[in-house]
Amino acid sequence: MALLCRPGFEADCAEEIKKRSKANPFTSKTFFENGSGLVVFFPQTPGAEEAYRKVSFRDLIFCRQWLVVTRILSAFDKQQLLEKITEALGTCGGEMLEVIFPDNAQSRQFSQLARFLENKLKSASDAVDRTERLPQVCLLDEKNVLVGYRVRNNSSPFPAGIPRLRLPAGAPSRSALKLEEALQVLLDEEERRRYLRPGLRAVDLGAAPGGWSLALARRGLLVTAIDRARLAPLVAENDLIEHLREDGFTYRPPRPVEWLFCDIIDQPTRVAIRVSEWLRRGWCRRALFNLKLPMKKRLEQVKRDLGRLHQAVGKKNLQFRCRQLYHDRREVTCYAFFE
């Protein structure tokens, strides 16, 4: 199996999949190079297919996308590579085929080759793949590729796990992309329809300069932006945003709201404790927040803080989803909600 992650977090991705595999249980090995953005995972008992199905992709934090590898191919040039991939895919080609590559400094230069292969492989078949297995070709470099598949309901719906987003006009910071990615990755379509509908109330802690608040207001939510700093003029002028110049760690809402959003730059444990207070007191039903990561033992830190949050709230129906997003850096984005 191949797992794609943020470059520099290969060890965290490998540690996580090994721990998940032990919980099932089955034995395994992992291999990676630092900075590659790729972890190769070898389940030994059972095989990769069964291991892939036993672990839920939604439960993984540091993995953006994963696939079962069926062939490892090498070639002298792109034409020979195309021929070998076509042979390896057999009848698995089609409109749903994806040619992807890890998100590292070296492999980004392969985007042109990826487009060439994807166009050629798609044109070779008129059939649209409607099975649960979606064929994948992962470029390692210009002459070596992994060929395999991902399972539709146990993987990211985005190629290489990265939604293609554009910064909205007038956004005061790139943090708006981080929020939009979180809403696309951590919520499904039905949840976005139900819980992001116009008129619902949200509080944005640590809002300045207002990228998250503006993005939420553009969805029609009524936003209370909490920050002692000023908001960008375009944000402050929005009629759906109320700015209160208060401390995000001490503010109390006058009435419960649907959403708490929090992108405060502080110790992750302190943020987790603050979010737990909102959930425990019933001030919100859903919370989307970021936890900054330490230099070492990052998976352990995230698990510990989420465990503390769950224990502090003390309600069995509290659920979590957590992922290191493409637009995250040294942090993870978490979604906590009551079923």
C-alpha cells in the first residue's frame, strides 16, 4: 500500500498506520524517505487488500490519500511507460482513472507527465469505471510508477487527497483556503447542506484578520468574530459579521450557537481545553478547530489532547474527525460534534 502525506511527516504517517494495523491485528512493515511525502506500507498478514478494508481512511490523521499497489513499473521513456501502464491496467482504465504524485519538491515537476499519461490512458477506454475500485497511477519519478487502485468509499474523493481550491476574492488571508478545505474534507455533502445553511449562528475565536469569518458569512452564517485585534475592512463591513474585541479564551456566548470555529495560535492542550468547555457547557453543537503540533511525538500529542477533550466533555455521543490538511502546516484540523 502507498500512503501520501505532507512532506516531513512521513514518520507520523507510518507510525499511525502501524498502530492502526496492530489494533486489527496484523503484522506489517513501513518504508519511507524523509521529505518524500510517501510511505510504503507492507501488510504481511493479512494481505494489502484485507488490510486496506480493515482500516478506515476517515480515522487516519496524517494520510491524505492511499492506494493498494498491484504493480511497480520502470521504463526508459514516457512512451514505454505509457505502454507498460496500459498493459498493467488492462480493462481498469476509464474516466475515473487518476494519475497522481507525492507532494514533494522533486515530484511537482512531473505534473506535465501526469497530464500526458492521464489523457492518453483515459482516451484508451470509453468505459466509465463505476465499480468501487478506482484505478490509480502514482508517479515516483519520470521512469518509475506505482499502479494500483483506491476503494471509492474508503479513500479521499480528491486526487492525491488535495482539493483544488482558489482563494476567494477579497479574502484577507490564505487561512480561508484552510477552512474551505476542512469543510470539504471533514464534512460530507449532506452535513454541509444541513449544518452550513444560511441563518445558523457561529462564533469564530481568534478571528483577526477575518478570513474564516468572511468565508462563513459568504455561506450565509451569522458570525460573531472574537478577537482583540482589528478585522480587515471588507470583513468588518459585512452585515452578517459582528466583531467583539474580547479575549477568545474568556468570551462566553449569550446563547448557544450551532458552530464554534477556532484558529487561535496557542498551545494545543490549551485550545483543546477551551473547545471542551464550549462542548461541555452546550454553548455549541459543533466545533472545528486547529491544534498546533510539537516538533516530536506529534501523533501522541494529538491523541492525548483529543482524549482530554473527550474526557472533559464526558458525553459518549461526542465524535471526532481529524486530518492534517494540505493547507495546514505544523498543525491538524479537528471536527468535533454530537451525533
